[in-house]
Amino acid sequence: MRSIPDEQFRSWSHGLLRSDEKSYAELFEASYDALFRYASYITHDQAAASDILQDVYLKLWQVRETIDPERSLRALMYQMVRNFALNHERQRKRHAAEAIEDDHPSVRFDTVNDDELDAAKLKENLQLWIDEMPQRRREAFMLSRFEGLSHEEIASLMDLAPKTVNNHIVLALQHIRKKLDAFREMESSFD
Amino acid sequence: MKREHTYHLPTEALEGLNEAQQRDIQDMWDLCGAVAPITPAAQRKADVKAHVMAAIRDERERENPRPALRLVRSSDLFASVSYRIAAVAAAMVVGLAVVLSPDADHYRALPGAVAEQITLSDGTDVLLAAGSRLSVPGSFGSEDRTVVLHGEAFFEVEPSALPFVVKTADARTTVLGTSFNVRSWPGSMSEATEVIVESGRVAVANKELEAIVEPGEAVTVSPFALTPVETTPSYRLAWRDGGFSYDNVLIGTIIDDVERRFDVQVKAPASIRLRPVTIHRNEVTDAAEFLGDIAATISVRYRATANGFEMYLD
């Protein structure tokens, strides 16, 4: 949603105040994918993510008349997704070990080309290394790396200091570095 | 699948690191470009959209024979309704933010003060609590007198043949001429709408239920429930004079009010926020003192921080 200008969001805010269905449908199309990804980062469950998004869009329409066009609708929507997703997680009583993402595309080994195998394996492992990070670190990292949110935006969303957000991101990258080094060492020992 | 955008490593991330470390994290940032993006299943997305748009249309159809909430009374309450933009004068009052648009006027009482006074074009006085927002549509005064509230306000409604309606996230509150208090903070720990009547009679409704509320009485409203609550109006309305008055209310809710009233941030863990407490203070002028009182009541500690306060366990 980074690419969508503030003006556009302000226009959608006014659309909400007018109960404009067409405007809302546009907002839905433009924002769904990014918010879906965010819900998935938190829940690791695509089915849950779409349920959460449905609740968010319904709730947003419900409270539409109280929208303040001067405040960021984009930030509000991220915040709503976060609240609903965390609530969902709390209710689900998660077990200690975090599950591997269900949506991870399965790697296809239909070629025996070594380079391709390596690249595919690397991709799979990258995903794993990101998944095994602590929840909040991963959330902050994903928002920065894949959603383009600024430190301030992430800080505001997650109720952290911007410095803490920065630490999370640096630590996340350093974690990946360590894992990659270990991985490469292991790989080279098989040559 | 190609990503929509490639984002750059924020420069702050490089601060305090040596060259080798900086190269490392830049490399890892770039490497992450190989991670497959999550894409929603197209069919499921279409289903969600269909469901949401259908719900919107259903609601529109339900609202369009208007629910029979109008208490239309006899002629001795007529007042001439002339639409004046007198409310704009209220914008001159410091602390009130007004946004004019062709369709509605939006008022917001900025945090950091007790409340802001607004007079609407029909003569109704509204006292808007800190951080609260009131929207007055362009049609106010023509077919009805409807306003939309996010927050808390005390209304002294000018008698008129046109019903005065306050819409909040979960409720519609309808009156002819009376004084009453409405509180609605969606997204907070206590997000139900609460209505307390000082004088006159008020009809309060959600999508399913409706009730008449008499002077001295109060109700809370959520999407599917409408329940009377025991309350002492003189306490509950103490906010109008800068008081804080709570009867078995979650500390999280009290903290929200303190933040808006004094324009500070108060950090507190969930274990503190979820505790209910009873506390009544008139005319509070010092946030620290009031927070100190709360802290003492439940035996926790508090301290000042850079932009406010923090409450914490021993």
C-alpha cells in the first residue's frame, strides 16, 4: 500500500463518510492484498487471515461515520488488522512451538540442475529462518522489508520506540546472516 | 512472482555498525528479495468481497424504512428551525478544531483540556470531552437533527419538533429536548456506547433493541445488547467540571481518559489495565496526582516518563 498516495486515502475517507459503496469497493481492491499479507505474518494461517480481513472491512464500514479524514486511513486499517489478528491469536491458544507457515509454496524438484536446487533450497530455508524469529521481531521485520513501512509507522503500529523497531530489523538481518553462514558451511561439507 | 515494489534498507539500520557489519545486513536485506510473497487465494478474496458488499447493501435496506424511533410530540414544542452556520463561531475558541466540508462539519476537542463547548445551529449546546469528535451533516436541521459522535459529549438539546439524534458506533440516541450524556470509544477497552439522562426522556436503540431512558437512568449499548446500568449521574457527569469519577471501571478505560484530558501517554501493562477500580475525584488539575491516587488504590507504582507516565508492578 506504500505506492498509494495519501490523497487517495483521504478521498476514500470521505467516501466512507458519505457511505459511498463504490468508493469502498475500490478501497477494498487496493488494500486487500497488503493487509492480507500482514494478517498472515501474524497468524501464519491464510484461512484465518481472510476471516480477519472480512471482519476488518465489515467493522470499518460499521464505524464509517466516525472516520476523521485528517487522520491516516492507511494507518487505521493496519492498526485494525493488527488488533483483530492478535485477538484471534489470543483466542486460539497457541502452543509454544511456532508452526511453519502453511502457505509456503512447495518447492518443486522437477529439475536436477544443481544451481536451481540450491536456489530453491535457499529460498525455503530463508522462509524458515524468518519464521523462527520471535513473533514481534518477525512482525517488525516483515513490515519493513516487504511492506515498506517506515520505522515511525511500525513504531506507532506496534506501540514501540522507533529505536526498538530499528534494533528488531538489524537483529533480524544478523540472525539471517548467522543462519546463512551455518547453512553454507553445511552445504560445502557435502561437496 | 514479481513483487510490487522493492524497498530499500532504511538508513537508520546502518548506524553504529562497522563497514563489514553494514555490508552484511545490506546483503541479507537484498537476499530476502528471494522470499516468495504471500498472495491471497483469488477465490477466497472474491468471496470476502462479496460478503462485505452484501452486508453493506443489507444494512442500507434495513435502514431505509427508518426505524420508528421518532418521538413526535405536540405543537407546543415547535421552534423555528433556521439553518445558520453559527457553529463556526465556536471554532474561534482555542482548543477546538473544525473541518468544513460541503457535506458535513467536523468538530474535534483537542486533547489537553477538560472539554470544548459548541453551539449547534438549532441552539443545542454540546460539551465535547477531550479527544472526542462530533460530525454535523449538511442536512442537520432540515429533515432531522442528526450528529455523529466518536467519544463523549454532554448534550443540552433545544426543544423542537425535529428529533435530535446522536449516532455512535453501536447506537442511535433520539430525543426531542432534554439533557443527556453519551459516551462511545470504539476500539477501546470499554467500547460499548453509554447513555445517561439528566432530564427529559431519551430513546436509545441498536440494530435489534430499543429502550426509553428516564432521568437519572443509564444504559450501555453494544451491537446485540442494550442493558440498564446502575449509576449516580452526579458522579458520572463529573467530567464536565474536570472531575474523574469511576465505579468499578477498568483502569485501562480510566487511563484512556487521562491521556486525552492531559494530552500525555500513560504506559501500563495489561495486568494493570484489566483491573477494575472505584475512584471519585472532583476537579482534577494534575495528572500526576490523580495517577498517584490510582496507583495507591491498587498498590502499584508509577513514574514520570519522557512523554507522560508509566504504571508498573512492584
